[in-house]
Amino acid sequence: MFHKILIANRGEIALRILRACREMGIRAVIAHSTADAASLPVRLADESICIGPAESRQSYLNIPSIISAAAVTDSEAIHPGYGLLSENAAFAEICRACGITFIGPSPEAIRIMGDKAQAREMARQAGAPVVPGSDGALRGLDEAQRVADSIGYPVMIKAAAGGGGRGMRIVSERDALARAWATCQSEATKAFASGELYLEKFVDEARHVEVQVLGDRNGIRVHLGERDCSVQRRHQKLLEESPAPTISAETRAGLCKAALAVAHAVNYVSAGTVEFLVDRGGRYSFIEMNTRIQVEHPVTEMVTGVDLVREQIRLAAGESLGYAQSAVQMSGHAIECRVNAEDPETFVPSPGRVTAWVPPGGPKVRVDSHMMAGYTVPPHYDSLIAKIIVHGRDRAEAIARMHRALAETIVEGVKTTIPYHLKLLSDPAFLSGEFTLPRMERNL
Amino acid sequence: MRGGSGKGSGAWTPRELVELAVQHDLAELEVEQGGTRIRVVRERSAQAGERAPRAAAPGAAGALPTEGLEPALEASLVKVEAPMVGTFYRAPGPDTAPFVSEGDLIKEGQVLCIIEAMKLMNEIESKLTGRVAKVLVENGQPVEFGQPLFLVEPRR
């Protein structure tokens, strides 16, 4: 096992990784920017090292600085958290070349899954259903038009290098394709340094359901059930739950089997998430695989009792999983609400100084947050300030508990998405479980 | 950079205590909390190493180790900070003379030191002309981004 790990991330996930290290008896070094020098993870870490100025490009995304920080602190491994460098195959490769363990899958697996068009093809070959669309990346607008004509509108244009909900456009008719193509291409070039696009049939009224998988170096792989992430705003997830409401046992079994097939196909080691769209008839199709820890991982931890960050560290150190699928037991229902420093109506970020912070407590409530009174939410990074996760015997109990937890949460100084969540938890469509991606965006 | 002991939130960290002692110019400060006693003693000749507390306010030259310098001079000194994280070297090689020593006159663009990051030797150049008043970091020590390396007395 490692003696010292460098955490190359910030905010709540840096704290989450730090907590896992503490419980495992591993020293943790937090690599931070100047903007985060007074943050809670830095205060609580065994060691901290400043790697650059506030702008992520010069600090959290600065590969030479992070490798150098690991070297001068004698860290044996780097945990990249989520976002930032977590799905950067080149970074994972450099870690390997420098003799530092990257806590995540192989650079090869990251690279294949990072190219969304290639990932789609890989999933199809592994036997996972995919949404009808182009075979890999498109060569140009002409080909896009041909494919769209053959599968029928509406279609979705996506950036091959995209992810996290960016670089995609829904096109409802042929006349709109050329313009959407151009916009998407320039957006993708800017955001991902690659203008490669592919195209899929747009599945309306679908749910976003993802399966958590774990794999070790001996090829032992298990799934930890699914999470429903259909509550989104501008492709950004706001609430996640497990198990997914209203899907049949048959659909669930199919999803989990397909997720493991995809993980096997790339010889996946570490924790990963395979994302699917599930339509009203229970038909599912692979969208992409995220080769890192997810923001919403606590939902799975609550229903399975498995510490996913600990498993990531163990598996990276070369340990075997040590249990089979039958040992993974799920109980009850868990929900997570992402509390963002954003206006609950417009979703415009609301950075600033947190003057009061009282997190919720009581039975079966978990709060993952780097907040503290007097903390200034920096404008340089994402707006997630806390994740509130609850567990209940069933969905109704979990919803009631989340309602109670959110109502007792006090955040002053910045606007948060809590009012949105409270409204959502009383919405009939949400309560019935019969909600889908676009519908939730329209209604709230 | 901090290689410190952990603490529960709410309690004083050694770093905070040191800062408090510096801020109020105390020779000694002792705090007992949750069964742990922390005593901060400031020695006049204390050598500031890489684990020294960072100044509470940016640019607060008073908290920097400038003992032995004239107070009037101290106020006019300019800090040269590390532009990257890495290992600090005063000389191009183990058996060679340092790039600069205290008292040396330096010119803008002159190499002051090397910071090794990812096995690359990055020469750090001076952005000003002046005299090296103080070398703050020992050869071979790790430095973090923004850490003061030299104090320079600017000259025209």
C-alpha cells in the first residue's frame, strides 16, 4: 500500500480523498492553487504544496507542476479526483513514465473512452446496445446529412472529445443541420482542441441511468448497481438517486450486464461509470463511459456500503478486489442533491463569501462539503459547494429525509440551488418517478 | 508549504499560533486545547527554513526573516518568488559556485537560481537590477509556487 498520496484536485472531492487516505493510514498531500491556500482541504491535509496561481490552466491543469509537486513531496501516487486531469490520458501516461501511480484506469482505457466515437464503436462490438448513429467520427457535413437522413430526425451532434454535457446540439430538422454542425465544430475545437464530431439519434423523453463498476488487475469486475441522473439542467446533473425508480428488474439486469461487458472490453481497472439512456419502453443504449470517480459516487456508497475512493486506492496499489458480485448487496434508497453556489432560477454562478454555513445532520444524512463560515467561493472554479446525501428504507423515506435535510441547511452570503431542490422534491412528476431528461428541464 | 500536524476544525493550528506570535511580536505563546499543549517560542536568530509560516498578509515584509538588516533598508526590499514548484538549486552543478550570493550586484535578466521541475532545470532570471540582500532558501530544498527565494535591494 502507498505511504503518501498527492491529491491533485480541490473542493469537496479533495476532502473526500483526504478522508479515505486518513482512514487507510496514508499521508495525504494537497496540491493547491493560490486561490485555495486557505481552503478546508489544505487546512486538514497532512501536507500541502502550492502549485500555481488561481487559473486552473496554470495550477490544477499544469502537468509539470503537479508531477514536480509529487516528486518534491515523495508522493508515490496521484489521485486526480474528477474533472481537471482525471480523464487526461497523457497525464496518466506521464505519471507512469515518472514512476508515479495514477489512481485510475490505464492511459489506454482513458484514451479509448475519451474518444466518444471510438467508445461507441467499442461498446457496440462488446454487445452493448448503442443509439443509432454514425460509425465513429464523421468526415464532414455531407456525411452527417446522409447519416441523419437515414436514421431520421431529431438527431444529436456531439463532439468526439466532449463530455460533461458540453459540445452537443440537438437538431430537429434537415435545414438546421448545417448551422448546428458549424457551431458545434467551433465550440468543440475551442473547448476540447478537437473539432471531430459524430452524430446519434436523439432519444426524447429518456432517462439517464448509469452503472458503477469496479475492476482489478486480475480481470475480476463487479457492478454496484445503477444511479438515475435524469434531473439535469443544461446537461448538468443536479440530483441523483439509486436505485433508479420505475425501471424493471429485467432492464436493470440488462444495464448491469452491458456495463460489465464494456468494462471487460477495455480491460478496465479501478472505479468507472458506464452511462446509458433508457427510453419509456425500457430500451437502453450506451452513451459513454467515465473513467474516474463521479461526483455522485456517494449515492452508490450509501446503498452498497462500499467505499469507492478506498477501492480506487486499493486497486491502484495492485490489490485484488477480494469479493465477487454476489457479495455486493444493495439496501434501501439513496438520493444526492448537489448544492451549487448559483441562482436557483437562472443558474448563474454566485461566487462570494459564505457568511453562515450550518450543514444538515441527523440520522442517515451525509454531507460532503469543503464549506466553512468565512470561506470565499472563488470565481475560478465550478460552483459545487456541498453534496447532501440521504439514505432511506425506500424512495419515499429518502425523499422525506432529503426534504428535512435541505430545510435545515443554512447557507448565507451566496445564492444556492437549495430552493430549486425543495421545489423539485414536491413536484408530482418527480414524486411519481415518471420523469425524463427534457421534461424536468421544461417544468422547473 | 506545510508539513504539519492535523487538527480538528476550530482548534488553533501551530501555523496560526506562529502567525499570531509574529503579528503581535510575542517572544513566547502557549495554548492548551483538547489535551494538547502548543508552545511557540520565537528566537531572534531563528533561521527561516522552507517550513516557515507564510506572511499573513501578502507583501507583509515584516514577517519575513530579515533579521540583521537595517529597518529602513528592509522596507525597500523586493521579494523574488518561485514561479513554479520544484527543487531549488543555487548553483548549476554540485561542484560549481552559486549563481549569486548575498551582497552580489545583479542585473535584470541575470540567472539567480535553478528550479528543477520534472527533471527539467529551469533557470530563474532576475526581473530587476539591484543587490542580493538575502538568500531565503537553502540549496536542494523543495519550493512551492509563490515562495520567496531572495530579497533584493533595487538599484538603478
